[in-house]
Amino acid sequence: MRFKKVRITALFTAALLLATMIPVQAVELDAQVAEPEVLEAESELQGSEMIPDIIEEEFFETEEEVTPASEENVPDLLPATDDEFAPDMAGYNGIEFIEVPEGYYNDELIEDSGEDYFDDDDQLFASTDAYWDRYSNYFFYNQMTDTEKKYYDSLNDACLKVIQGNTDYKQVAATSSDGSHSWYLLPTASAKGLSSDQLQDIFFIFYYNNPQYYFVYNSVRWSGTTVYMMCDQAFHLGADRAATTSAMRDQLDSWMSEVNTETTQLGKEKKAHDIIARDVQYVSGQFDQSSYSAVVQHKTVCTGYAKTMDMLLSAAGIDAGVVNKNGVHAWNIVRVNGTWYYVDVTWDDQTWGTMYKYFNRSSSVMSDSDHQADSMWGRFLPSLTADSGGSADGTAAALGTTSAPKASQAKSGSSYSISLSSDSGSKIWYTLDKTDPGSAVSKSTLYSGSITAKKGAVIKARAERTGYYDSGVVTVTAGDESIPDPDPDDPPEDEDKVKSISLDQKSIVLKLGESATLTSTITPSTAYNTLVDWTTSEDSKAYSERVIRDVSSRSGTNNPVSTCTFTANKVGTVTVTVTTREGGYSASCKVTVTDGSDPVPGDVQTYKILVGQNITTYNEGDPAFDDQFAAAFGEDARKRTIKYRVDPSGLLSMSTKKMNGIKTQFFTGKKPGTATIYVTRKWKDYENERILANIIVTKPEIDKANQKITVNNLNDTYEMTDIVNWVDGIAPDSYNVAWKSANDSVANVDTTGHVTFGKAGTAKVTGTFTLGTGKVVVTTTFKVVVPALSKTCVTMKAGGSAKITLKNVKEGSWVEWKTSSMLDCISSGKKNETLTIKTTSQSGTCICYCSVNGMTFYFVVGVADSARNVSVPLAGETIMITCDSKATAEFLDQIVQYRVKNGLPVITNIGTLGRGANTRVVELPFSTESYTRPDGSDSKTAYSADVVYQGEYFGAMGGKAMFNEYMKYPGFQNAILRTDISMMGVQFIQTTQKYPFWVYVNGKSVKKNINRFMVITFG
């Protein structure tokens, strides 16, 4: 890959500066939208499946002039934009290189070491930062020449100064063309011995494969062999950069904790792939070429996707790298189960979810124009012939483990020639700085021939082979006479092979500053290759942060005993492991470092318990505690004395008993409050008291005002959780509660403490709170007193009068009455609860109602023509109204339509007429009546029936007119169309509500042969 070069001659620059004093401006580049292309027909990924639904919009530069893609060629699913991420060079995927005159930025330099980094030819590796180094990869670095590596290390040193320091960097004369954006000069690097093309190529590799250096901007200046890196204005202040670095670290640590829950290479790779697709959106922005955009902002383009994937895999110990196509696209190479693949998280992150079409694919499958890696990557790329088939589970398993390298040496003067060998077809990577080697996760050298080293030099080697797991690490010390000189004609006998290894101690307790020695023993004692490796569970930590350090070990051939010595550095716990090189047998020891105040360390915990609950916080009789105490003070210390105390007293009671054979201390909550438990351990002159735990004892309670509650409205509801309070507002983190009502028909309570009411009466609701052995019961008594009409049906002759009263009306309430124009009514009473009804000369039947506190109560008033002798033997509970069957069908159809429209359950036929609701109706078979709607829509079938009624008929109002009269009132509409109706028959409706309810039944062939309309009321 090549980039446009802008050369500024010294003469031209001098003239420019003298004449205009205008600083040299960085050249901004053209943009082009890159569209993924569909693979050829014979490719495995074809047609629309190949085209991702997120298309990258990235900027790049080539030798030729380019223009933006036309609108006709841009797919509809371009990524969304956001004003917050309005780019200055948005989506730019290339590097801007500008050559400037020698010394051009000298006045702007922040620091100059004054040293030539390359004076010492033996200095091959630059300084590293233990934390951030884990997020870089060295796959390309490890294949570079020594001169290229020195330049790469120089870039790394410069970036380490930035990420580790708090320097405020200066703005230089490089701004965007519109003057709205500035760049700032970072420490310089040296590319001594490289051409300008090499300088650019190596920088490009460094930029993409060190994503932890989020602040490096994709605009670079160089003069001769001096390289000037830039940072964005957002990162030039030390304080701002420290905050950003902390945010990067927090998010990466969080993601890595997820990745490391997986135990296999493939599992870790898939987890990293899925995390990025889950948490990152494809949105271009000012920082979309930096890992910052993906890690902190969660919005990026392909470069951010690829860099973040590289960081997570490298930190997980998986070989990986980033490659790209000239300014168009970036993706990853990944080595899992010993095999290299292409991975493109960007194209797997779809708007509808995550796919695996571009997960562990071969270069032949991912051969579209956007995945043609630039030529500069060619000399480094591995073979990419294996393919997963585009499935998350399609990656091949490893065939086995590569054999560890075998070493032999020959003395040559004052030096030694070390030779390494392994399985056929394998590669061997080695280091000379005592770090573990690998093809990408560490700086290593590919073995190509014997290594010449002075006596005492340490060489570590590891073998890798395509399709196999890497071998273990072999350590060779030049001049060590114990190094075997394998003779293929004289292999070791079976009795000379390692069978196992053991340690003299399984646990050690040290005070700060103390040292200890572990001794390992190999079985059998006659084993020939007795070389071992000592490791700790914190080898990846910074040296100063380790629990133990100054770790030194000694092992050799024909000596089954090996030792390892170390010093306690920091309070904590670490595991030391010894592993045989032959057979890979291992043994471990747990090392605990204390500050000397307590040989049994532990954090002070706070527990919240219920009154009556038992809790145990320490098992002093546990043999593990005895072992630790004995390790600190000797075996006799197992006889130590232990004493507990609680402050303040009275909140907890103490008891001791055995559980599973172990002496256990119990504490039981007696009353609410906070208590501290202290434990004193004493042995001879040692005595130490420490806080064992803090115990908060609490309980639920109901205040006096809520222990008795009067309810005047059946529509009211109560939440018991609102009535119950916790002492001091403190509740346990978890507890169980069971709610119960003594009379469900009056007050019903569900499992959540939600109380509803069904009828007048009294009910006690209790809540039983339990946690462990703790149990607390709370109680509230509900008295339900609801209004009720003295009558639900009033019958009288024209000119007569009657009174009706709404009883049990709550004090301070006011009753509203609604009556018909055929009546002359007067309301009275302190709460307006009584209605005096006087009739006019008009006869007929009307529906009236009253309302109070959101409740509505209906009643029927029937006025008989005075000329007729009317008898209503059912005491007003049933009224017969003349009506034809068509009106009945129409009315029932209206109810059906309303309920269907509002998504209510369909009212169903109950099968046969029953004797219910205080009626005296003889059961007869059902018949149906068809009704065609006025709008001509499909007919509905309504219910009708033949009935025999024991009594006289009453009234003369037609059914259709009656229906219209009823439906004028919203309250009536709501009542007759309620959602809680469960079934319907010709005779009655079963309902849980206590409102009056009317059902219309068509009757014929009854006494006097009159078609009648029957109304049944439900009180």
C-alpha cells in the first residue's frame, strides 16, 4: 500500500514563511463510499446473503483522484449518523503522510532525549508497559528485520511516554482546511536505515496493530529519518488523557472478564466477536479510526471493530492481527486451534443481530474486492486455507499438541551454539529476554538456524504447527551441562521417564517481607529429564503489584529435587505451580501473605437479618483455619483461645454448636438495631482482636393508623407493601413473604400483597415474613362498608309516590341522582342520600341511577296506567315489558359488536334457562332470532326463548325504544358491557360486580298470548 506524499522543499518553505507567515497546512483527503461486493456465483457466499446490512462509509487516499460514489450506487442501509460524531475526517481509513524540511518542528518539540536510540546495536526491544502491552500483537513485528524492529520499538517508546505520562502537548501548525480542528505534536521516533516507503509501511503496521494507543492520529509528518506523530486535540492535555485512559481500561477490563469466562480458544474468540457486535454500533465519527470510538463511545467503523477485536484476542492470549484494504476496509487475522483464519466482525454485526458469515473464513472465501489485503501485508500473512463454513461451530478442532522443542548445544570458543528441533512442519519461536515466546502475543524471533549465545544466556522456545495446539515452553541456558545432547540411537528407557511431581507444602502463610522455599520432587528418582518450570498465577501482573516476587528456581537433569524461593511483597493470595517439561505433570501451593495483624485474613462483611434469624459468620473449628494459624505460629498454635463479643449487647444472642463435625458460632437477632461482632484470637504472647462482621437486625411493622382500615368503595385497592414499613428503613437483601386473607369474599389479597374488595364485611389480612429461622407476622383488618340502594326496582301507579335511599354513604360525600323526565323527583338528606319520587301522568318504565365517590347504582322505576289493575307478584325484582323478538335480537347484537370491537371475551350461551336472580321463570328450550344490521353487514344471531311467567305483565314501552333509553347513559353502557361478564344466557348473566344488571328475553305464547320483554335485575 502506498500513500500520497507531499514534499515541501526548504527553499519553498522559507519563502512561504517569510512572505506570508502562514503555517504549512495538513492536506485533507478525498472520500469514497465502499460497498461490499457480491461474491462470484461459484463462491460459497452468494447473492444477498453476502451483502451486509451495514455498509461502511470510509475515507481513503490513493495516487489517483477519486470521487464519492453516486447516490444510485449507495445501498439503502447506510449507517445512521449523529451530530455528536460529525467528523472532521470521518471514516478516514488511510494514513496521511507529509514530508517536511529537516528541523521543521524543532521549536515545537516537547521533549528531546538528546540520545541516538540506535547507538547500542544490542538494544533490540524497547520498554514495555505490563498492562497495555497485553493489548498489542507482535505477529508482524516478529517477522521484521532488526532495522524495522528498531523503528517499531522507537514508535512504541514514544507512545508509552504518552500513555504513561501527564504531559500537555503543544499544538503545531497543522490544522484542518476550515481551521476548525487542530493536531498536537507527540514525542518523535526514529526510522534510521529505512527508506520513506519502508517508514510509511512500518508505521501503518504499528498504527493498526497497537490499538491500545488510542490517541495516535492518522496524520504523520517525517523529515529524513525523524517521524512526528500527532494526537487529536481531545487527547493533548495530560489530565484529559488520564481520564480517557482510565475509561478505556475500565471497559476493556469489563469485556475481558466476560471473555475469560470461556475456557477454550474458540470460546474466547466467539465471546469477543459477540461482545463487540452486541455493544458497538456502526456509526462514523471524529475518532472512528481509533479504538477509543469503539471501546468508550461504542460507535465506530470497520477500523474500530478490527482494532477492538485484536485487543480482546491478544489479551486473551490468542494470536491475532489487523489487516486492511487501501482505505476501504479493515478486518482481522486470527489463529485459533493452531489454524489461521480471516474474521470480519464489522460485516457480522447486522441490524437484526449477529451472524457468523465472516467468522473464521478462508482467504479464498473472503476474496471479494473489499477483502484484498494491500501488498504491504503480503510478506507477513500466514496461509489462510481453512474455513469454518460460515458457522459459529464450524471451526476445526485441534488435531493435538505440537511436541516441545528439543535442544542441543555445542561449545564454540567462548560461546555456545544452540540448536532447536520439533515436529516436521512446525515453526519454533524463541526469546532471549526470559519472556515466553509466541508468534503474536509476545516479541519473539522465528528460529531459522542455530543460535549463538554466551554462557548463561537464557533461551526460551515454543513450537507451533498448523492445526495443532502450541507446545509448552522449553528453557535452555547456554553452557548448562545438564542440557541433554539427544542421541537418536539411544532413547531413554521407560523407567527413566517422569511419572509425577509433588511439593513439600500445599499452603504457606507469610508476613510481608518474609521469604519461603518450596521443594519439588519428581517420581521416579531415576528420571533423566528432570527439568521443571516454576510459574505463579500472577506472572502477567506488573512486578510491583505481585503478592510475591524475587522468585528464583533451580532445576537440572538427573536431579529429581528442585527448589523455588520467593519473598512476600503485598497482602493477598497467589498460587505457585511447578510443571515438568517431560509429560507436563504439575503440583501447586497456595501462598497467603498477611500484614501480620491476623493470620486468618478476611474482609469485614455486613449482614442484614430478620428478628429471630440465626446467622453463622465464622467456623473457627474449620481445619483450614487451624492450618493457617499453625503455619504462622507453629503446630502448638492449634490450641489457641477464641473469644467473641457483641457491641452493643442485647441485639444478638450467641450460641455454639457443631455443624458437620465443625464447631460453629451462631448469632441470633433479638431486636432491631446494628451490632458489631468482635473476635479475639490469643496464643501465648500473640493476641489480636478484629471486627468479624457487622449485623443489622430488622423487622417489618405496620403503624397504628394502618392496623384498622375502613373501606367505603369496592373499587378501592390497597398495596400491603405500602402499608408495611421496615425498622429504620432497612430491609434484608432477600426474604420471603406470604399474604393471607381471613375472608376472601370481603378482602382478597394476592401473592404480591395487592388487596381488592368484593362485598361488605370485615376481613383480617396477614403477612408472614421469613428469612432463615427468622419469622415476623404483621396484620391489618379491613372493614368494608359500601353504599347500597334500599330498592333496585320501584313500581307504582300514575300519580303515586315513593322513596328510595342510598345507604352507608361515607361522611362528607354527596350523592348525585339522575332520573327520567317522566318522574318528578326531589333529593334530600345530609349527604343527599334520599330521593322522593313522584310520578306524572305518563306511564311506562325508566332506568334511573345515582352516583357517589365514583360508584354508580341503577334502579328501575315502573309507572302503571291508572286505568289498569296491575299486579307485580315478584316484589319488584322482575319486570315484564312488551317487546318484539326483533328488538331483542338487535339489542343483543349491539352488545356482541361492542365487546368484539373492544377485545372483550365473547358472551356465551349457558345452555338452558336456570332458576336464578330471584326469578320465577319456567325452563323452556332456546330458539334463535336472526337480525340484519342497518348498514347491511352480515347478520348476527341473538338469543330468544319461550318463557312462562307466573304473574301479570306490566308496562307498554317497546323494546327498541327501551334500548335507546338505557344506552343514553354512559354509566349504564359501562355496566351492561363490563369486562368481567363470564357467560350469558337468555335468562341471566353471571357477574362478579355488584351493580344492577338487566337481561332482555323475548317471550311468546305466554299467558294472554302477549309477546313480552322481560327485565331481570341483579342487586
